[in-house]
Amino acid sequence: MRNHDEAARSVPSVLGACCADGSGPTQPVGPCTIRVALVGQPNVGKSTVFNLLTGLNQHVGNWPGKTVERKEGIHRCDGVDIQIVDLPGTYSLTANSLEERITRDYIIHERPDVVVMVADAASLERNLYLLSEILCLPAPVVLALNMVDVAQQQGLGVEPHVLEAALGLPVVPMVASKNQGVRELVDTVLRVYREGPRGVCRPDIREDHREVLAELVNLIAGSVPEPYPEDWVALKMLEGDDEITEMMRARLTPEQWEQVHRVLMKHEDAILAIAGGRYEWVRRMTRAALTVPKAGQITLTDRIDKVTTHPVWGLFVLLGVLGAIFWLTYTIGSPIQAFLDRYLIQAGAEWVRTALAGAPWWISGLLADGVIGGAGMVLTFLPILVIFFAVLGALEDIGYMARAAYVMDRFMHLMGLHGKSFLPLFLGFGCNVPAVMGARIVDSPKARLLTILVAPLVPCTARMAVVAVLAPIFFGAAAIWVSWGLIALSLAVLAVVGIALHELVLGGEHVAFIMELPLYHKPNARTIGLSVWQRTMGFVRKAGTIILIVSVVVWALSVLPHGEVDTSILAAVGRFLSPLGALMGVGWQMMVALLTSFVAKENTIATLSVLLGVGGEGAGLAQVLPTLLTPASALAFLVVQVLFIPCAATVATMRQETGSWKWTAFSVALLFILSFAVGIGVYQLALLTGWGV
Amino acid sequence: MHAKKHFHLWEHFRRRERKAATDGRAVTLGALPAGKTATVAELQGGRGFTTRMAALGFTPGAQVTMIQNFGRGPVIVMVRGTRIALGRGEAEHVWISANGGEAHEES
Ligand SMILES: Nc1nc2c(ncn2[C@@H]2O[C@H](COP(=O)(O)OP(=O)(O)OP(=O)(O)O)[C@@H](O)[C@H]2O)c(=O)[nH]1
Ligand SMILES: [Mg+2]
């Protein structure tokens, strides 16, 4: 293996120079930058550490696979800039899914100055498996032993000093969620960077495969591209890593490959031997440092799981949880929203009209109808969203998500998917964009594509907030049932679409379901608060930018060219669409509202508010809408609105994640047709039965 | 929970295990009743499956305890101190052998 120090110094970096140890000239040029990577298995607290150090707001929650993209931030300390990279969690360096590949590529290609390996002290053995792999790469490593509190609760005894002595690496005990040990971690990172690594205990391949490995290293010597270490490449080939094997096949001459291939074929069993060897190494390293309690205790997690993962009770729990989320959101959020609408938005618009009575008509119209009526109206969704995000954040932080995924596994199989796909879909209730991104945790590319295709059918908060405003206007006390019905309908359509598409997309491929179930944690107010803050701020930003722009444009188009709604450009567009609307009894204003919801779902309300405010002289939606729509048309409209094509941000993310315009266009077309088909169907059914006409 | 039923399943499992030893067949993790512990003998499946399972700790010789197994649908097992959910198909690809003598019972 290449000399470690040498490798670390050969990092092509203009940085480093000023922080280097005594060997180099110390030039005080500007603040110096160290690049530190946070790696570790999923759900060990990497993002928690990252957020603490950088003040940024990465997604944190208690389930594996939240971070799916690398994210950089700066921590300034003693005049040193530490550039920190938060990476997706990975169980090993044999990358199986996209987000794991991101982590591996970062460590190998970007050559961080120090790798901080975050480990969960409560499952130390498995966590150190990854360490045994990382130690084969040329970078100084610091072991951050996180979740010491959880280990204690579980009755595990972990001795950091003993572990440190065994490994020959600095080990820093931490409780990241309580901000304990983080300062020490930074100090240790700086020290390791300055002093360089010490005598690390590196795992060796097991006796029985040492010879083969040496033979392979010999065969590929000289053909391994930079920055890959030769013996690491040989090891990964022996482990059957597809990406690395492909890379080497392309670089070796056919004769060389022939030889390598023969060796690999002869040692196909090496995967288990190598992994077993690593676990033996871990055993040796932890023998003195770890005391495990006697088996046979029933933990709290086991007791809760008896119910939450039960095939029958678990399903009831899941339905109850979903029902409770929406019930809480609507019974508390909706009245506050209505209150804000009445006393803030309508009163505010009234006040602006009076105050600007002397100004040109368009100024007061723009402010009262365009800005306040449009974007301002959307801001009244805030209470609904905050409540929803708080409940979702609490569920995530407790550790319920993985249980929901487990319970749903049986149903996901109907779509050819499995429980893990349910994790990103669950996030979709908050917003579809992270749901589409989050599909990266699904290992098979085809299953990931299918997950992405059905994700927009999960009703997001923006859509449900529109329902929360409109449903009470038409259905009064029955609004909550309408909301639940719409959610159930969306999920039913999701299931049908998934079942219909799975042959086409998956082609009968079997997808393996392997998912860790984390221990339940006490919810952490700070974590939940941060996630609510981040998601809410995302919404406020959207209201202040894209929704504001759309509101103003809609307002302008609704008064141009003659200052009259009925002769406006927008009316012309709306009338063009109205034949489609007529099939479900909705007028052109509703069709325009639907159209603008493509930009952002909340625009449905913004647009209606702008349009109807213009004609209604300050009368709210609640007074005007019932004169335009029958309950049957209103229901049909809500159906279309909930199933309609995803918002622009989601479509863009789908394109990015699938890498295919074809599939993106397919999804948009499908949802367009589907939403109208179901909406019109509902309306026609109502006509037939004579309900709400 | 259903101690009696589990006992029955366990007996059944042991019998199959013994039979397997004589006629060369073995038993998979999917047949392990809840509460019982066994030893991983072999993984069977594609390379992707094997590397993933091995990294999670399912290597020959590792102890696995079944936490939940209803005979259909996914299972939950405890391996190397962590809970892992496995699809039925995945559990059927892990071959196990009963722990020597009286298996120590967990949970
Ligand atoms: N009790 C306890 N909980 C912690 C500690 N550190 C983090 N957590 C919690 O553990 C969970 C996982 O933390 P994250 O920071 O999201 O983990 P991650 O490693 O970034 O996870 P992925 O991005 O999914 O790989 C969250 O619920 C945290 O609040 C700790 O030291 N003690
Ligand atoms: Mg993370």
C-alpha cells in the first residue's frame, strides 16, 4: 500500500499550506481551509453534526436514508476555515445505490484532508465495518463515537479510550443531538490535520485470500487509474464490485483481463470471506472496549414494535397516524387560516383600497388584488403548514417512518416495489420534490423510476392547503370528510397507477427489501423545530417570489387590455379552456386557476382570489365562490386539483432524477389525462345521482 | 406472546433442521420462528444481495435472532445488535443452522 503520509500530501491543494505541520513554511496567507468529510452508516447523526458546525439546515430525522446528496458548509474556528461535507449514509464502500456511490466517489476523488467517520455507539460492531473499509483508503480518519447516550440506555458499555488504543485512531465520544463533544471533535480534526495520522491499525484480508489478493494486485499493477489505490481496487474486484470491475475491464488488455477474470471466477466465494474477515477485525478491535448486556432483555423498542409492525395492528396504527395528522392540521389550522383571511387579507386589501383611493386605479388594484389578494392570501396557509410539518417532524424523529415503511411492504409489493419506496413517498405528503429526490435510496434503478413516477400522486401540503381553504366553503362541517376522501382517492389512484405501470417499468424484476429499523428516540424539540423552520421558510420564500410573481401577472392579465375582467386576455385564455371545464361544470376562472397551479400549487387560491376579488369588490372567496360553483362541480374541481400535473419544481426534479424527458413527459401527460378523467367522472356521477347539483 | 405456538414452530424447525442434515437440505432464515436464534450458514443470491447482506452483518457464523415472523410477508431480525427488516424472498436466501445444543432463547 502506498505510504499514507505521502498520499495525504499529494492532495493537489493550494490550501493546506498555512496549516501544515512544521515541515512546510508557514505563510500567513488568508484564512486557511481544511476539507473534512462526514461519512458513516445511515442514520448515525452525520447531518446533526453538520448542522451544528455549519449552522445550515440539512434534513435530520430518525430513519435511514435522508441525506441523498452531498452538501457543503463552512465552520470557522481559530482563524481556520473548515469546509465540511455532509454525505449520504452508506453501510459499506461497495456502492449499491446512487446515494452510496456519491459518498464513495467523494472520498476517493475529492480526497478530503480529514475523514470524520461518525459511528453509532449503540450498534458499534456494524458501524466499524465501514471503518474497516475506510481505513484502506489514504486519508486520515477521526472516529466520532456518536449516540453515546443511546448506547448507555441500551445497557452497552463503550470505552472510547480503549477503542482509541486498539484502533490507533482518535476517538471522540459525542451526543450530537445535545451538542456534546462537538467542540472536541473539531479540536481533534485540527490536531490530526496538523500532526498527521499515527500508527493506525489497518484491517488485513483474511489469511485464506491473501495470496489471491496479491496475485490480483500483480495482474492489475500499472493499469489502475489515479486516484484509486491499487490494492483497494483489487479488493473491490474480489468483492465483485460491478463499477470497479467494469472500470478495470476497460483499462486492461484482453489478455490481462482474461487472466484477471479467471482468478475472479475461481474465487467467487471471496465476498463472504472478506466481509467475515472484516467483522473478525471489528471483534478484535472492540473486544476490550465494548461490553454487551446479556441477551434476553425486552427493550422499549421491541415493545412498541409489537404493535407498530404487526401486520394488522400496524396497519391500524398507520391509518390512525395519517388520519390524526390531517385531523389535527385541519381542525386547528383551518379556522386560523379562515380568521387570517378575514381579518388580515380582506381587511388589509380594504384598507389599501381606501388609503389609495386618490391614486390611479391600477395601483390600488395591483396592491390590493394582485399582491395582498394573491401572494398574501397564500401566506394564510402558514398555520396549516406549521402544524403539519411539526407532526411530520415528530413522527420522523421518533423513528416511526421505518415502521410505516415496513407495514406498507406487503402493499407496495402489488406495485412490484417494496417497503423502502414508501419512505420517500411518505415525505411526499410534505412536498413532492424531496419525495422524488429521496427515491435515490431505492436500490434498483427501475424500482427507483417507478417510485418517482408515482410520487406526484401523494397529495402534498400545498395541494391539501388549497383543499383546506376551498372545502369548508362548499361542504361546511363535512369538509374534513371531503379532505380525507380526496387523500384516500389520491392514494387509491397511486396504487392503481403503480400496479398498472409496474410491468412496463420493472419488467418483472424482483427488488430486494433490506431496511434497518432504528431504535425509537425521544423526540428532540430542537430537531423538530429546525425541520419545521426549514420547511416553513421554504414555503415563505416561495410565496415571496414565484407565487408573488404569478399573482401579479395573473392580475395584470386579468385587467389588460381594457381594465375589465370579462374582456381581458386571461378571460380569453380561460374561455379557450372552458369546454373542458364545462364537462364538470366549472367556469373559465377555475380553469385558469388550475393552469397557474402548475407553477406552484398554492397559486390555485392566489389566482382565484385575484380574479374574484377584482369583480367582487372586496367580498371574500367564501361569498363569491358558491355563486359560481355547485357543490358537485366544486368536488370535481378539487379532485382535478389534487390529481393534476405536478408543480414545475417537481417536474424539474423528476427530469433531473430520471435523466429522461420521455418519462417526465409521460408522467405529466398521464396525470393530466387522469386528473380530468376522474374529475369529470365524479361530476357526471353526481349529476346522475342528483347529488349537489 | 404465543409461547405454545412458537414452541411448536421451533420443534418443527428443529425437526426440519435435523432432517436437512441427513438428506443434505438446509433451512432458511424464513423458517426461523420469532424469538429463536440461529447461526448464519450461507447466503445465496446475486452478488449485489450478498455484498449488502454481508455488510449488514449477515456473514457465516453470525448470530441472528428472529423478532417477527408471521410466516408470510416481511420479517424482522436482529443481527449484530441492529434490527433489520427483510422481505420474505430475502429471508429465504439466508441459510441458517440451529445453534448447537439448546439454543439460548431471546425475548
Ligand atoms: N439520542 C441521540 N440522538 C441523536 C444523536 N445524534 C443524532 N441523533 C438523532 O439521530 C437521528 C439521525 O440523525 P441524522 O443527523 O439525520 O443522521 P444522518 O447520519 O445524517 O442520517 P442519513 O442522512 O439518513 O444517513 C435524528 O433523529 C437525530 O436527532 C445523539 O447523539 N443522541
Ligand atoms: Mg444525513
